[in-house]
Amino acid sequence: MVAQQKKPHTLGETLIKPSILKVVEIVLGEESKRKVSQISLSDNTIKRRIDELALDIQNQLIHKLKNSVFFAIQCDESTDVANCCQLLVYCRFINEKTIAEELMFSQALSSTSKGSDVLSAIDIFFDQNGLSWKNVVGVCTDGAPAMLGSRSGFVKLAKDKNPSIIGSHCVIHRQALAAKTLPFEIKNVLEVCIKIVNTIKSSALNSRLFKILCSELSAQHSVLLFHTEVRWLSKGNMLERLYELKSEVEIMLLQLGKDDLRENFTDENFTFYFAYLADFFETINNLNLKLQGRNINVIIANDAINSFLEKIQLWKRRVNKETPNFSSFRRLNELLSDEEEPFCPTGLKDIVIKHLDSLTDEFTRYFPNFSNKSWQYMLTSSPFSTNVDTLPDIIQEQAIELKNDSRAKIDFNSGSSLEEFWVKYQPIYPEISNEALKVLVQFSSTYLCESGFSSMAVIKNKHRNRLDVASDLRCSLSNIEPNIKKLSKEKCCQH
């Protein structure tokens, strides 16, 4: 429980044991309290128990990986509070009736974090636990040169071990990069918005005064949000909050004497561009959220990206009409609807079209193959409507058998996930199922690594900066239940 809740090891002897003793004394008496007091919950004991639990979880994981026909990994590295370079590696594998995701291991890299260092760490773990690169079908990383470098990047080195490995760049990182490109006019609006937020929030006094102002005006919110470049949703959340508190911000800028900022902020054209910007990043955040989370396979990610690309084309057709239709952009549409007569600010239509064109180009550049659905994609997502002639000869006959299996059709349409369906029919149609599972077992993003680093920041903080975080992290992040009964039997009673 201490590790799962990411708490300090001293919690056992400073809070848990005193609380237990107090309860036992009140409910059962002094004799029971004396017996319970013999239980050791020192920080060293807690650490040893966490290490044992983590080892048991790891052993169970290794057993599951060895029973899986193949598996995929995602990896990323980050620097912790003690300036140690921490490597996280997650695996995705076939487990019983579905596909599971687990933390494979975490390790501090002693020196550099080059692709060769990452490969060496994973190599050592594989050798120690009897795993093979031959069973790895996919590797997902962020876009750092150490990971995707064409000569010495980790993915290139992994492919040297197994040429059939599919290397992929995290779709969330790619989406964030593709959305960065903005026309000058809109980029200028964004910079002004960031400057306004920083002006109010950079001073503790200004923050307090703004909070009082919002309270007096009965505003829905009382604080603005900082923009942080490395956080995926930060830009959209910052703009949304600033737009909701627009009137309060105008008054605050007037009180602070920031006439230049206030003049920009209250300009009519600025307001229209600001509304469009808030609407645009709201849609980007919605897309980002669809790509986040556990068990997001490449099919789900592919569908989300293709859906967004089609939406962009719809927006362009609407805006490009003789009378521009901005109904896809809620805030901007509301502003324009408030006008007594149909009205479109000079240049707004051209700038929006220009932005959507560049957005299409960027998404096409970062997702070059997403619109061209391969036979693997079609087979995995729609096995009963796939053209058999497009499949390799070796699996065509088995594909025909599957297409005419009425029981399989019922199972496929019953609402079960793609993972559950293909794992269920792997013993019956092994060749065709393996092709589908090789697609489904791939990671689409490094979301789990990013989430793991967030947990690491809680566990290894400035007060615990010398902690070896590996065992705590495994107990905290793993979905595998440790075999506590087995571990308890191996322990001798202390007298």
C-alpha cells in the first residue's frame, strides 16, 4: 500500500503502526497491543518488502512475456529531481484473453542516454530474464535523435537485432508538432495572450488582486492558467480560461496601466482571431485526449487522425463559401452571430483558409502513411469485408475460412474489442490472427512512459532524492497482483 500510494517508507513506523496499535489497544486490549507491537514496520523493512513484491511482479511478468508469441515495447528517458537519467520501458503483449500493457523495467542510466545506452540496458534485461529480440515486433519512442537517429538511434540499433521490428514515432508527439505551425497573424495573437497571462500571474500581488476582482464580478473562475510548452493540453487550456475571463482581464489590465496590452486585447480584429484560436486549440486538445490513455492501439490512433484530417477539409469547404460559414468554430461563430448583419472581418477568411491549408500539410508530413490503409490494417479492423486478393498467398485460404465462419461473425459484431476477438481465434486461425495481433500489439504512443515519469516525480521528490525508485515504481504502476500468500509463507515469524 505504501508503494502503491507513492508514500515515503517511513510512513509505516510514523503513522501506520501507531494507528494500528491505538486501535488494537482500544478494541482488543493491552495484551493484543503487545503482540502487534512486535511487528516491524521500519523504513528498511518496508523497503525490503517492496523489493520482494516488485521482484514477484517482475517474475510473473516475465512468465507472461515468455508465453506470448510476440510483444512490443515503448521506451523513453527523462531526468529526475536528482539529475539522474531514468529509462522507462513498457511492454504490450498477449495475455490470456486480451492484450495487456505493463511496465517492463525502469533503470537509471549511469552516464549518457544515447541510443546505444538504451539498447544496452534493454539487452541486459533481456539476457537476465531469458527474453529475445526475435519476439519483439514493434518499438515506439519519442522523436529524439537518440531514439530515431538514422545511424545510431535506438530504433535503428533494435532493427539490427531484428530487422522485422516496426519502429514508430509517438502519435501524440507528432500531433503536437503538427499543430504548432500558425500563420503570423494568429501566432501574434497567441504571443499577446501568453504575455497577458504572464503579466497577471507573474506577480503574487496581481494574482491576488485578480482573484478578488473575479470574485466581485461573480466570474466562473478566479485564476488564469500558465502556458507550458512541454504540456500537451496547456495551450488550449490557457486560451480557453483567458477567453472565459476576457472581461475581467480587460478591467485588470486597465487597473495595472498596461495600455498597450489592453489596446491589443480589446481590438475587434484581435477578438475574432482570439476566438478562432481558442476554438482551434480546443479541437486539438480533443484530438490529443483521444490519443491518450491505456490500451490505445494503432487502429484507434489511425482512425482519430484520419477523422481529424477529414474535419479539416470540411472546415475549409465551409469557410471557403461565398458567405463564410464558421459554425465549426463555436466561439468565433457566436461573435459573428451577435452582429446585426452577416459580417466577416477583413482578411479573417483568408487567414483561416491559410492556416487550415498549412495544418493539412503538416499533418500529412507527420502522418504520411495514415491515409493509405494497408492490408494489415484492413484485415485487422474489418476481417469480414477485406478483399482476399490483397492478402499474401499464405493466409488467403485461412481468410476465406474466417469470412465464412458464422460464429466468428457473431463474436466480431458482439461488441468485444479487436484484441479480444483476435486472441480468441488465434488457436483456430493462427496465421491470419498473428498478422492481426502484430498490428494490435504495437504501441501507438509513449503515453505510458510520460505517465510513469509523472508518478516518478511524486515518488522521487526533493525530500527523497536518493531513493532507488525502481521497485516503488513497479509496485505503483503494475496491474499484476503480487502473490502475497506465497511471499508470506516464505517468511519466518519473528519472536
